[in-house]
Amino acid sequence: MIMGLDTRNVDISRWYDLTTTNAVSLKFYGNTRIDVKFKDSTTAESCFKRLRLNEIKLRDEN
């Protein structure tokens, strides 16, 4: 759950706290980017690998 989030009026200048144990907070940006703060670097690395973000390729890359 995202604490204090009003989906009709998202404040892009602040971090929103989460009720989860591994991800601590989220920040939204006007260009649809979302940043996530994790409790530690090990948890962040685990999420990165689970989502396979290192395998994403741009359309120009084959």
C-alpha cells in the first residue's frame, strides 16, 4: 500500500512511503518514471535480477 497517495492528484515532488518490508518508498515523475527505495542494496539487486532488467534491449540493439 502506498501511504498518502491520491491517484487523482499525485505529488511528484515527494517520496511516498510503502507498507512493504523490502521496498521502502516510491517517487513518481511527470514522464511516467517511478523510482523505488529499497531497505538495502541486496534487496535492490534481488529485485533487479528478478525483473530481468539487465536483459532489456533497446529496439536498435539486436
